[in-house]
Amino acid sequence: MMNYMCSTSCRRLARWFVLCALLSLTRVASAALPELIEQVKPSIVVIGTYAKTRSPAFVMRGTGFVVGNGTLVATNAHVVPDILDSVSGEALVIQVLSGRAGPQQRPAKTALNDKSHDLALLRIEGPPLPAMVLQAGGSVREGQSVAFTGFPIGGVLGLSPVTHRGIISAITPIALPSATANQLNEKVIKRLKSGTFEVYQLDGTAYPGNSGGPLFEMEKGEVIGIINMVFVKGTKESALTQPSGISFAVPVLYLQELLRDVR
């Protein structure tokens, strides 16, 4: 009888310790997020086009984040325009948010793109900016807590970085449509042969302006994906009141491959 009572007490004590440990981890994660946001925000930029004679002169196209040596910005390929209106002097630019000084514009050029995974790298002018760390060799699991920072709904909510949190709700295969024949290369052909690649499905709701922003893990703030393929119902206006709740991110390994090719 005493052995049974001891065994029962031990199990209860063990459960109590596990519960305390889980609560402790939750408190640590919650306490760490404000610090992570402060760490991440200096690396987040607005990507758009600028034409002096246009109204408005600056038109936002999406979010980007600084990587590599601080002069490269990662984003989605669809965020970068294929053609600029040279007649009106339209140029590709990024906006850096620098506190009280307000946004500062910097010229940007496409360094590389990978349309098969909808990724692009831009090279920016000026001194290096704080770069985000890309996760190397870590595993991403369903149920893992994540956060992402960007500019939801573009300028409608103001050009201030906004952070959302959620979990990896699923890791699912997907196939993006192929580019035109003259854009085929060795990597695209290999992807077409394999048919699909995996993406992260998120339960956190992203919006059109979030496209190209970083998805990062909650422990160190390392990038594990790039926000992409935001599905909304109806127009941008209805996205504010009727979000589908389905968002996706492209795994960071494809961005790492792109960085290895940049010169």
C-alpha cells in the first residue's frame, strides 16, 4: 500500500515539475519577444518604386530584410517590378526607417532572382545595414512558434514595421508556375523534374504588404523562411475584415542557395 501511495505521489510530483517547466518556458518566450522585435526591426525595409513626377512619388510593393554583408536585401521576386518606366525616371528603391529622422530612401538594383521559388536579392547603395542571421542546419517542425515582421496592407496602416506571431501549422508541398522559356535555367529545370518543394503553412495571418518579410524562430530570431503567397478574400479592403487566415513562407534554404551565387 505504501509503495502504491509513494508511486502515486511521485507521479503527481513529476507532473507538477513538468507543468512548472512548461509555464516557465512560456514566460521566457513571451519575455524574449520584445527583445527580438527590437533586434529585428533595424533590418526590415520597405521596397517600392520612386518617380519624382508621380503622385504619390513613392509606391510601396512589399517588405524586404537585410542579409549577407549588410548591402543585400532579400524579398519575393514578385515584389520587384520586371520593368521600370525609364521615361518618367522611375527607380527601384528601399526605404530605411531611421527613428526620428524619418524614412530614408536608397537606390536598389536586382542582384539575383529565383522565380522558381519567388525569391530575389537586391543590392542597395550606402553604408551596410544590420543583417539578419539565417538559420543554418536547424530543423523546422510543425507546431513550432514563429514570428514575422513587415508592413501589412502597405501604407494603409502606416509604414511602421508590424510583428505577428503564430506557429508552423503544416509543412506542405507546392509547385509554383514556371516562368517563360527564356527564363529557364539549370535550377528551374531541376525543380520542374522534382515537381514540388515544401513550404511552411502558418496560422498567423499575413497581408499583402507582408510579402517578402522574414519568418523567424522565437529563440534567437534567426530567419527560417520568407513570407509569401498571402491569400485574402476579395479586395484589400475586405482583407481587413475578412482575412482567410492562410499564409505561407518559403524555406530559407532557397535563399541561402541564392546568396551562394551572388557576386
